[in-house]
Amino acid sequence: PLEAAAVVNGVKEANPVATHSDGVPIIVNTALPKITNGISQVKHLPAEFYTPFFSDAANKRKPSPIRALFPLENTPGLISLLAGKPNASCFPFTSISFTARSPTDPSTETSLELDKNELAEALQYGPTGGEPSLVNWVFGLQEYSHGRKRGEGWRVSIGAGSQDLLYKAITAILSPGDTMLIESPAYAGVLPMFEHCEQIEVDTDSDGIDPASMRSILENWPVGKRKPKVLYTVPFGSNPTGFTTTLKRRKEILALAREHNFLIMEDDPYYYLYFGEAPRPASYFTLELEEPEVGRVLRFDSLSKVLSAGIRIGFASGPEPLLRAMDMHTAMANLQVAGLTQVMVSTLLNSWGYDTFKIHSQNVSAFYRKKRDIFERCMRQYLTGLAEWSRPEAGMFYWFKLLLGTEEEDSEVVIRTKAIERGVLALPGTVFMPNARKTGYVRASFSLLDEEEIEEAIQRLRDVILEARTT
Ligand code: PMP
């Protein structure tokens, strides 16, 4: 149906009476004016579009009666007897300051102190979706990195790491028994979140998630069964494989999302750790701007790999109705992310500006590229003929298959026993397989090791494989 889209002013226009391949009508928002982003006219999916995507849990959840009224507190002249906000004069903190290394000159450190307003923002309860200073910075970043302008039908929520937001999004979308698409292998940290669902695995290879595998699943879908609601994918330096999905494949996946009516959860903590030689492929969040209707992509970013993992800041960017549902979960579960870490991060990042943030992330990715290069050299030197792998272009992982000459499952035993006896710890690939499938692959992280340790670890692995091949 969308193939029948007309081209108006060089922009593809969805046919308002068109349907998705499963018969669900494509709702085109005629109420909202088209928004001009300077390059093209962007047409957003309307709020009603998301109704069938919500889980039973999200449908039952109600806004927090107190937090829903928070914005009224700013009404001039109004005396608020509303919230149980503690009186800040009882807090002992009088100043908070920290020092940070300069990305442009790593030998220099700058001292930063939260000003009066920042201190007040950091110490008091704040908005559910995030402190305004950090939310504003994220809006600017998403325009800088992904070409998404503020006010164009999407918004931001801050989470305690992206993990927090992934859980809230999955709970808002998937009810027990719902079907979802998941790249396989997949990040072990989300697998328990999908346990209540039917997980349909989509193959991946060194070019990332495979649209041909997905197309064949969707085209052979049982008649009468509801199609998957959502795809979960890690597009850069995937955990565990290290694979980065090519631009061509990303476009094909977006087209499949439109044809088969599913949402895309783009979990992208390794976006700023891309060190490939080819230009960085655009994110799904950017690419969907070329779609006839925008609003299928829910993007997850993390500051864990570039600023600090312990500071626990991630952010979700996507359609307003989905973010609102996630905020309702936050209002119930933890009210908000710690104000102090949000304000520390926004103070630092606002002092840098986006160009300096980019320089910082380039420094970080160059750091990991060096480690990747050492790892690759050692893999070639010691494991040629003993393992199979593809060189990662982003992130911090190698994914390789042990060539033991026996059953694939044996590698799990070898990694869990013989390797540890020899003094090398890696993760058996099985923990990354949806539906508890077995695999002969192993994941190794190269983020923390120096050259000597990488060399030693891979030599130990070589000895373990050689020993397993002879016994
Ligand atoms: N997604 C993926 C793919 C990850 O590898 C991680 C971290 N291991 C996360 C999400 C969670 O990151 P955080 O909560 O620290 O932002």
C-alpha cells in the first residue's frame, strides 16, 4: 500500500486510505499542520496511531495525581499547597563542585561549580522526564547528531542509564504473549525483559541485522496472528557481536517497519564509539525523516560509555505518546532520576558545547579503536585457524567462534571451565541467545586491557583451544 504513495513536491506522501500489510489502516494526521524542517516536510504519525501498541500495563496506568499538577506551580500569583517537597533550607549542601579533564587539551583540568539555580535544581524534586537543563541539552544534541529538531512531534526523557528506559519502554509496549522481533544474538541485559513475550529471532551477520531474514519471517507470518509490535536492535557495535548495521540494511529495516507496522527500539549506547573507516551510517532516528510518516523509532542513548557508567544517565527520544507512557512508569517506580547527577552532567556538557562533546567522543572512539587494533593483531597471530570472527567497527566487543572440531556446545564448557583454569575469563555466547538457544560463540571485551594483557589473554585462549582439540 505504501508503494502506492504519491510524490508531492519531491516528498513521498502516504495515501490517506492506505493500509499496512496486515490490514491496519495507516492513519495520517490531517489535524496537525505539516512541519517544515528546512529540508523536507515531515509528516508525523498522530497520537491515535500508538493506541494499539500499548501494553495492558500501560493502558491501566494513570498519571501521578501530584506530578500531573506540578506545572501549575509556576502560575504567577498561585500559592501551592500541593507537593511534599522538602524545604531546601534544611539541606546541608551549600555548594557542589567538580573538576573535569578538557577534551581539547587533556593536560588541563577545569573546575566547575553548580551556580545557585543549578544547586537548587539538583537538590529538589524535579520533573519526571528529566531536569530541564539536561533535557534542553539533549534536544540540542539530537539536532546536532541526528538532525532532529525540537518541537517536531518527539521529545526526550532522562533515565537512570538507558537500561532503565529500555525496561520502561518494553513494559509500556509489550503485554504477556505479545510478539516482538529481536536481533539474534542480542544484549543479554534485555533478554529477561522479553521473557513474557514471544521472541522472534532475526539473524545478524557482520553487516548487522539481516533484513532478508526479517522479510522472510514477516512474509510467512501465520494468517490471523497479530504481527510483531516492535523490533529491538543495537545498530552500532552491537553487544555481543560488535557488528554495525549498514546504511542499506537500516533503510530496508525501516521500510519493513512501515510495511508490517512495527516500532523500532534503537538501543544505541555505542553510537559515539564508532571507529570504522567508512562514514558513520545514519541512525534510524535520522533515517526515518525520509519516511512518508515519522514516529516509529524510539531511540535510546547512554552516557555510560563516554562520561561515566556510575553517573547513570541515559535518554530516550521518540514519539510523545510513548515517552509519556514511560514517564508514567517513572512517576510510579522511582519518581525521577537523581537530580544531582543530571545537573552535574548538564553543567559539564553546557560548559563544553556540542563541538567539544564531539571532540570528546572522537577521543573516546579513537581510544577504543587502538585497543581493537591490538586485539585484531593478536587474534590473527594466535587464533588463525582456531577461531572465526569479524573485526568490529564500533563498541568494545569481539564475538568469535571456537573451532574445537567437536560439537558447538562444547565451547561453553571450555570457556566456563578450562579457560578459567588457565586464567582467562570470557562469556559463553549462549547467554546472548534469545529463547535459550546454544551457540559455539564467545564474547570478549577489550575495553579495559592494555597491550600486554590482550596478548597474554589471547595466548591463553589459544592454549585452551589447542588442549580442547586434542582431548
Ligand atoms: N544496551 C546495551 C546494548 C548495552 O550494552 C548496555 C550496557 N552494557 C546498555 C544498554 C545499558 O547501558 P546504561 O544503562 O549504562 O546506559
